[in-house]
Amino acid sequence: MVTITDKAAEKAVEILASEGKDSWGLRIYSAEGGCCGPSYGLDIDEQPAADDEVIEKNGLRVFVDKNTLSVLGGMQLDYIADGEREGFVLSGGDAPSCSSGCSSCG
């Protein structure tokens, strides 16, 4: 299961409201995997798909399809604003480490 921090939920609700999409939610999806396993993306979506799990946190709905959810074990969605970078970050979990040296890693 993926956890959503309070800060991520609050920022996402704020962004969706500013776009006039208060009832929409975030979607976490698995993108093509490289030599280090899958990478993940974040998008907005109006409604969950039929096979989605819906995670709710502080007024935010997060949609994750069951296949993606099965590989997100222990991951956390957070929002970072530290002066050098700002945005949503998906971290933690059981992601494999990369030691093959391919250019798509790290």
C-alpha cells in the first residue's frame, strides 16, 4: 500500500481547486521499466477506473490500478519544497537497486 503525507494531500487539493477540478483526484501509474525496474508517474484524473483502488487522505482521492498497487508496497507520496526543488515525490518501498550501469538508472 502507498501512503500519502498530509503535505502531499493538502498541496494536491490546493492545486486541483485552483484548476477548478475540486472533485478530481491524483493517479499514480507505472511507466515503462528500465533496467532498474518500473518508474512511476503522477497525473490527474476525473474518476477512478473500474479496477482502481482509491486511497483517500484529507479530502484527496488517489487512484492506483491494482497491478501498480502491487509493486508500490511501502512507498510514500510526499510534497517537497526545499528551495532547490519543489514537487511531488514518490519514495521508499521495495524498489530494486541498480548496479547494471545503464544510462536510464539513477
